[in-house]
Amino acid sequence: MSKENIKAKKGAEKEKKNNVTVSKLNRQIKDLKEISNKLEDKHLRLKAEYDNYRRRKADEFSDLLKYDGQDIIKGFLPIIDDLYRIKEAKTNLKSNKDTSLESGIDMILKKINKFLESIDVKQFGDVNDKLDPELHEAMMTRNDNKKDDEMILEIFEKGYSYKEKIIRHAKVVVNKT
């Protein structure tokens, strides 16, 4: 073999090694790009998930603050119910000579209702309203042919909403014909 053939053979071997090395490097680059794309996708998904979580928590927190006094109001409602019951019992008594108790109860109820309205608590559930399952809880039914079907005949407890959220359904007696 001549020197030129040996040089050519060595050059060819070197070129072959370089081609193998280049192809290995190209494969590694391709693999690294795939890994990079997967990690980038995972990162974007985690970021979106975290953004959704943060938004949900902010909404929950604002709802918590929005309805902050709800438990206090709920605790107050049975007291108001008792005042209404006292007033009703007093008016049902046969001797209505002393009206000071009734007028005192009326004054207390007016003050309480005015305060509740000022903090956006609304009262609902009146006699002759139509039954609405979203607002009323039918405790009993009666038959009154003079009234339409599903009309409220009597109120056991008034219903209350706080900032457009129902905090207690009205407990009522409903007409069923």
C-alpha cells in the first residue's frame, strides 16, 4: 500500500468516526429537545393549574368576607321568631286591655328589621305568596278551597336572605286542593 492509500484509508476512517460522532450528537440533541419540550409542557400545565388554584382561593376568600356575618345573623333569627310568637300570642288573648306589651314588641321588631335591612338582610315569606321551593320549606299542607293550589296559608318562620344568599328558608303551611 502506498502512503497515499494509507492516508486515504485513515481519512476515510476518521470521516466515518466523525459521521458516527455527528449522528450520535444529533440523536442526543433530538432526545434533549424532546425532554425540553416535555418539561416546558409540564411547566406550562403546572403554571396554569397554579393560576386556577390561586383564582379559586381568591374567590373563596372574597365569598368568605362577603358572607362574614352570616352566622351572627342566623343566631339572631330564633330570637326574632320568638318576638313574633309573643306578639301573635298576645293578640290571640281575649283580654286586649293592655297594649303596651304589644307596642313594645312592635318597636323592638321594627328596630331589629331596620338594622337587618341596613346590613342587606331581607325577610321573605308572606301569607298568600305562591310556594317557591327555592325560598320556602313546606312544613304542612291544608285544604282551603277559597285559595289557589300551592298558596301559603300560614308562616311558621320567616325566611331570610343575606346579600342575595338564602340563609334560612321560610317554613310555611301550603294549600293543597
